[in-house]
Amino acid sequence: MRPRAPVALPYAVSACALLLVTASAGCGESAEGSSGALEVPPPVSTPAPAAPAAPGAASPADTSTDAPTASPTAKAGVPDGRPLGRPGKWRITTYYTASQSLYRGRAKAVRGCLRFHCSHGKDPLGSYPEDFLKVVRTEGSGHLTSGRQRGRYLNWSSSVGFWLDDTTRDSAGRPLRAWTSAAADRSVLARGRRFAITGCGREGGGRPVEAEVCRRFREARWTVTDLFRPGYGGEYHADVYIGEEHGTRLAGSPLYTTLKGATLTGVR
């Protein structure tokens, strides 16, 4: 998983950071020569994250893939011109929420927690495609689209296992926000720090970043809501959330990528 700072609440996190440390192939790097459609909506300004719902509370509205209603940067904040960390030295990885409807693997039963505020539960949570579960364990969350739990989320963390929830979660228990939520190393970016990606660098394989892909990342305004555990995230590494799958798997999208040699700028 992507190790984060320990918290008392369970939260959905992905495996990118640890994989990048232990494997030669970067997590979040699009397939060679990928030319798939950019199925994730462009970044838009989003309201401040809501506090986590109490167990049994009504499900919050899913805002992870809101359609644009205004110019992406109209209210998102203006870069202040001050580079964060070392310009041209950042590595940006991406993570997302899987959609059950896109997977057809053999069904596998899952046990865990039936509610938020629980860890290492043993309750039956249902049966789901094995390939879907693999992605959930890598990316941290999956949207359930069929069965008794339809509309809910199956989240996963190495510290708590699987649990059912009404939304995805950051490490403070708040819903993840597409094109807004980010994680970073605490030695470089503090929790709550806002930033823009003002230089995309190159893709993980050394290829130039497609112009449209770079535009999407540059127009977003990110807020650090998660912190890597010391020694795992890596200096000058940020991990950004690009939302939920719709129509096709994001693993083949050019947006599911690694930007190497990127530049980050503070946002006021």
C-alpha cells in the first residue's frame, strides 16, 4: 500500500509509494504508447471536505467525478510563483477509485468491517471479482455497482484490512476529492499545503507528457490531506487523486501516469 502517517481511523490508500520503492516499474505509469481517451473529467473547484459521517449516517453524495460547472481555475487559487522543494525534481504519481462494473474475474468472498471506525473485522462483506479486489488493494478503494452493497465503497488499508463505507477516505477520515486530494512527504509539504503542478517534466518512461494530460494536471489545485510515513513516500514525491473509473479502466488511461522532473508551486 501507499504507507501514510498512522491514524486512529481507517482510510483508503493505495500501494504506489511502496511499489515505487521496491520495484523498477512505477505505479501509476500508463501503458507504453497508450492513447486512450481521457475519461476522467477535468479538474474543477470543489468545496471544503466534509467531516466523516458517523456510523449509520446517510450516505454523502459522491463528488469524486463531478462534471465541470465553471472554469477549472476560476476559484481554485492562483500559483504564488514560489517553487516548492527543488524545481524540476518532483515525482508525481496518481491513484484512483476502481469501479466494480469494469471487472469480470472469478468471485472471491471478502471479510472485514461492516462500518467505519473498525479494524481487522471478520464479518462477511460479500463476494467480488478477484481482479477488482486486486486493484482495490493497490489503489485503496472500489465503488460497488451490484449486489446488496450497491452504491457503497469497499475500502482497504494494510492497517485495518477491508471495510465497507459510504465514501472514500483520506487519513483524516474525510472524502477524497478528485483533482484536489494529494499526499506528500511531511519533510517537504505539510498537511493542508496547497500547490499547483506548474511543470510536468516527463513521463516515467522518459517520454514527453501529452499536452492535454499536462494541461489537466496544471489546471488542478491540490491540497495535501495525507502524509507518507517517514522513509516510504520519498523526498519530492507527491501522490494525487484523479477520481473514479467510468466506462473504461483507468489503468490504461494516459492520466494514470508518473510525472518525473515536475515542478510544484505554492497556491495562495
